Amino acid sequence: MIELRSVTYAYQQGTPIFQDYNWNAGRGEAWAVLGPSGCGKTTLLYLLAGLRLPTSGQVLIDGKPLTRPRPHTGLILQDYGLLPWATVRENAVLGLRVRGFYGPDGKHAPQDFQRNLDVEPWLRRLGLEAVADQYPGQISGGQRQRTAIARTLALKPDLLLMDEPFSSLDAPTRESLQSLTLELQAEQNLTMVIVTHAIEEAAVMGRKILLLATPPNQNAHVIENPAAAQASFRETTAYLALCRELRLLMERQDR
Amino acid sequence: MRRRDLLFAVIALILLWQLVAMLVNRPILPPPGLVARTFVTELRGDLLVHFQASLWRVIASTALSVALAAPAGLILGQSKRLNSLFSPLIYLVYPVPKVVFVPIVLLFLGLGDAPKIVIIFLILFFQILVLVRDQAAALRPELIQSVRSLGAGRRALFRFVYLPASLPGILTALRQSVGTAVAVLYVAELYATQKGLGYYIYLNGSTLLNYPAMYAGIVAMSLLGLGLYFSVDWLEKRLCPWLFTS
């Protein structure tokens, strides 16, 4: 599904964030990208979203090199990116309206796109019916993030990219949204890449964890985490052991 | 602010006027009752024509300045390069009181509506330009990236992000400058025209010495300014409802 082929990415000055970097992710997999701030997590996500292009090398999604944002990729950012002047319902429908605006041109919208502005099932699924007519400024952080999820899933993506999506939420809200996201990921058979700086979040969300270090990142460091699939993984010793391992790895890299 | 409170304020102002008129007791300050009667009779005569002339000038110049300044502000707000090219110019011109250009514009454009419309346009244009530019520039990059990731290109970004984002700026600019615009219209209408409330007020006050009619003209001009102000308020509630939620 995702293939990074000798990707180098550097901002104008300084060390490249990625250097000759290779990484593969399969369809339907749930990945967490973990690393300290400044390691290039968000850059990786923007590369996968087609919002940035590699300095050299290729990012392939479904075997096709990425040159611009792809209609079947959904992106959810840390501060939600909701339009402050639009209600929850209007925000949820925004992606569909953008598609309707261009029509099925294969560039901004998939070629098989059928005009459709119905997001009610998504509002229901995400428990947003009661606040559907309110503005982002009037609702809680968790509701805002669910609105962003509804907006993205309404476009029926096959790849979901999330950048620190739950970091500004309180713990109970965060945990319930993490579970909901995993549920939706399985239900929609999404390939998911979630970027986080929180070890606990990576352990819960990632069936596979990609560890990034202080740049330049040269080799993909992948930690398998199959146990995350079991129910109430958070309470298992496997979870605690994984968190400990990740913490050690991050500390070692820091030195 | 409630309607009832506004009504009380209006009554208080009229009472104050009545009181001062009684104390002064000279023809240069007629009481409100007399002015009201004159206002009604004059409306059937010339006053309406003058009012319409002034109203047209304000509306035409407002429409013109929104039509030109809003897109220009959006473009400057989006493009750092263009903005750094133009901002010194705007920085210099923005604070200059545009009313000093009245004689120049009159010299160049002569009689008729055009010079008046241009003067008000100059005032509104820079106000709208600066506010819309700053609002467009203040849009967070994350928001733009999010909407781009939904498939939006330049045109859709304009339609779904920049255009609605600029509305509050346009309306704030109008609210701030509508008073100045009417004031400058008054000054501009003193010259080279025989239509408009400015001319009407001046004619009745200095030439005809018809003070109640002069006051009726002043009331009409105040109503013009108030009406515009209320219209902006109304538009803001209609077009920007998210600003009024808590």
C-alpha cells in the first residue's frame, strides 16, 4: 500500500530529515509512528499525504508515485482543521462539497465519485447529531476531533493519516477516541498511519510501530506489536512491557 | 443591546434637544417637533431627491470598494511575496486622511457623482484591503493543509476558505468606516454639485436661512449614517452567525 523508495527529504538548510529511507506498509495495517519532537514525524505524514514531495526518491501509494494529494487519502491534523465559520454538519460535508465542486476529475475527486452530500450516517456513527448545528467554537475538543473524523471518513478513504490527533484531549476522551478510531479502522479496512510523541498511544494504536530518531533517519526501525489486537490490551503486562521497551529505545536514540 | 434600550436613548436625545432648544430660544436651534414637521413636508419636496443622491453615492462607492479591495486583500493575504512588495505602499497611504484628497479629486473629475464616489471609495478601499489581508494571512496553515487534503485546489480553497474567511473583515471595515464615509460625503457634496444632502444642508443654512429645513437635512444625513450602520450589523448577523455564538 505504502512504499518509500530511497526517500531523501531535506528542508532548505540543515541535515536531511530522511536520507535514502525505505519503508513499506501493507493494506489494512495500523501503524503508529513514534519519535521525539523534531524527528520528522509530521514531515513523514505530509510526504504520505502528498502535501510535500521528497527531495529525491519516491513515495508510492498503491504502486503509483505520489505527486499531489490523493483523493483516497484522508488526513487529520492535530488542531482539527475545522472551518470556524461552518457548523459541525457543514464541516463534515466539506470534503464532499469540494468533490462536488470539481466533479469526478480523478485529480481532486475520484473518477467514480457520485455527487452526494449525505453525512447523516457519519454524524450518527460518531455521536455528533446533537451538536450538528453548532460551530466548532461551541463544542468540546473530542467532538471537534470526531467532526474531523466524520469529514474524512465521509470521503471513503482507504488510507487514513493522523497527526497527533488526540494529544490535546483529556485522558478519558482520548482513550474513547482511540478505541473508536481502531474500531473504524477495522470496520472500513483502512490502512492507518498515526503519528504521535506519546509512547502509550503508539502502543495502543499501532499493530506495527515505526520509530523515528533525531535526523537524519536512514533505516526504518519497526517494532511489531501484534498483542495490541486483544481486548483491554491497556491492562495487560504485554502493554507495560512494550511501553518500557519503547521508552528504552527512545532514550537510547537520544544519546 | 435591546431594542427597548435603544428606544429610550432616542427619546432621551429628543428630550435633550427640546430642552436646549427652549433654553437657547433662537431660530438657529428649532425644536424637534418643528424639525420633524419640516422633515415630512420637505421629504415630499426636494429632500428625498437629495437623500437619494447621497444614498446612491454611498452605495455605489461601497460596492466598488468591496469588489476591488476584498479580492486584492485576499491575494495579498495569501502571497507573502506580493504582500512584502505592496505593504510599504499601503503602510504609507493607509493613515493619510483621504478627505484631503477632496480638492484634487474634484479638480480631476469635476462635476457629478464620480468625484464623490471616488473619495468614499478611497476611504473604504484601504480599510477593507488591510483588514481582509490581515484576516487571510492569519488563517492557520494547518487549516489550509487540512482542506487541501480533502482535495481542494486553489479554486476550492478560495471558495470554501478564503472567501468566507474574508467576510468578517469586510463587514468590520465597513462598520469602522461608514461614519467617516458619510462625513466625507458631506464635505464632498459642498462642492461642484446641486444634489445631495451636503448641498441641501449648506444651501438651507447659509443661503436660504431656512433653519428647520437645514435641521431636516441634518436629520436625513444622520439617518443615512445610522441606516448604513444598522445594515452592516444586520448583514453581519445574517452572514457571520458563528461570531454571535458563545
